[in-house]
Amino acid sequence: MAALTMTNILIPEKSDPVWKKIVLNCDKLLFKALATKLVMMRVKMIIDIDSENEIYDKRIQLSIEVAYDFFSKNKNIVQDDIKYLFNKDEF
């Protein structure tokens, strides 16, 4: 399955390692859209429950799915945040 495209913006597949970096660093990222800020707060809450728990990797995967689904479904509304995320060199 190819990555989703929006004009010249590419949204990587869920399996791309960039998603893990995004969800693990979401509290350090500055988003414009309120909807993105709210979803990323949810992502942070999913991950921060207990980082020592054995299901931590499953929570990271769930967070990736939440973030990916949000950006995929709302790409027209949050395109500035998508450009910000996927044109970054580092997190």
C-alpha cells in the first residue's frame, strides 16, 4: 500500500519509524490546528499511563494508529501541521 499523498505532501505509512518519533515526542511539537493539539494530547495520555508496563509497545502502536488515522482522515484541515511534521529533519 502506497503512502497517502496530498498535492505535494506525503503521509508515511504506519510502519514508517517516523511515527514512533512523532508519538514519543508529541509534547515537544508545536501544532497550529486545535484538532491536532487535542489528538496529540490523547496520544500522549495513551503512552504516559505507565512507561514500565509490559504493554508499553502496544500503547505506542495504538498511539501511532490514532495519529495516522487522524492525519489521514483530516489531511485537508490540518495540512499545515502535516507539512510541519513531515518536512522536519529531527524531532
